[in-house]
Amino acid sequence: MNIDDFPSHIIEEIKNTWESWNSPRLL
């Protein structure tokens, strides 16, 4: 799987989701 295959808005959504998962307030 290559990141370049994804549209940029999907990349942003994945980044936002990843940041949410790693947010200290969720711990």
C-alpha cells in the first residue's frame, strides 16, 4: 500500500484520527 495512492483529504483524516488515538486526554 502506497500513501501516494490516497487523496490528500483522506491523508488528513487519517492523521486526525491517529492524533485522536494518541491524545493524552484519552488515556
